[in-house]
Amino acid sequence: MDHFEKYPLITQKYSDYILFKQAFEIVSQKEHLSISGLEKIISLRASMNKGLPVRLKEAFPNIIPVQRPFINLPLILSPYWLAGFVTGDGCFFINIFKSKTAKTGFGVSLIFQITQHSRDAELMKSFISFFNCGRFSFRSNKDHSDFLVTTFSDINDKIIPFFKKYEIEGAKASDFEDFCKAAEIIKAKGHLNTKGLDVILKLKEGKNRKNMKVI
């Protein structure tokens, strides 16, 4: 809690933290040892994350969720914060798909994507102005939303230079490195021949298995 007081969350998850802190105060005062205190905590829990699980709904059918705080976005996003955010919730895809027009029979595209719960739709939309490219869309179930950049010139001229300056950390740095190598091949039109396509396939094989589907 000391950490998040000093470095506040930016997304709507900060609401969960505020409710978590209120629950902490109840526990620290030992109010949770009474039925009324326990019900206060369950009311807080009902407004956090995905709400109450079935077992708690059945055990406490009369619980009324507290009002969930709404978090305003900062006027200016820190590029360092955004690099850390993408390290956790962003994806660099190498997409290979069947193509009737390509001599190799396959086309190649690059996709940069960030996914969040739909409650953070405004944050996701703000990435369009931050990067000056991309688009926003809700998923079919409306529970999640995506910020996507699929135009190669935007990826090459805006996304890659940004993350070279504000570096990705951890295992995802390897994904970004492969993503950049694939971009260089595409830029040189090497993906249009079998040799270049084979190199991109090998780069793709080094990525997370769930990002490897050939469409």
C-alpha cells in the first residue's frame, strides 16, 4: 500500500485499490469480526474486479454493492508508464496469412495490440492521440476492448521508434526484437520471396505459442 500511495495506478483498477484500502481499514480495526463489518467488506468486494462469486451471492443475497469510484485519466501520459503498461498488457504480432495474390502463397502483416477491460475504454481511446495512429474497438462480448495498429507505415515510423526509445522489459523484449526484425524484412520487401518468408516464419516460431496461429 505504501508503494501504490506513492505511485498511484492510472487505469480504472485504481478503483479496486481504493476499495481494497477501505477493506484493509475495516480489517485493521477488527470490524470484520462482526457480521456488520463482514457485510461491509462483502459490499466492497461486490464492486471490485468481476464482483461476487456465486458462493458469496448465495450466502449473502441481500448485499448491496458500494458505488465504484470513477478514476479520471491524467492529461498527459508518461511514455515510461506506457512502456511498462505495454510490457504487461501489449502484444507484438507477426501475422502470416494465405494470399492468392502473393507469389509465395502467403502474405505477412504486423500488428501492435493493447487489450484492457472495457471499463478502461477511454484510456484505450487516448492511445490513438498519443501515438497519432491506430484504432479502438470493443470485442463482441463488450467485456474487453483493443487498441490496434495494423498499418505498416505507422508501425515502422511510430510504434517501433517509440519502443526503441522507451524500452520494453522482460520476456516481451524478445518479442519486440523479433517484431523489429520482421519489419526490416518487410520494409525491404523480402517477405515477397520464399527466402525472406522463411526467415519471418522462424522469427514467428520464437514467439509465444498463442500468437503463432497462421490465418
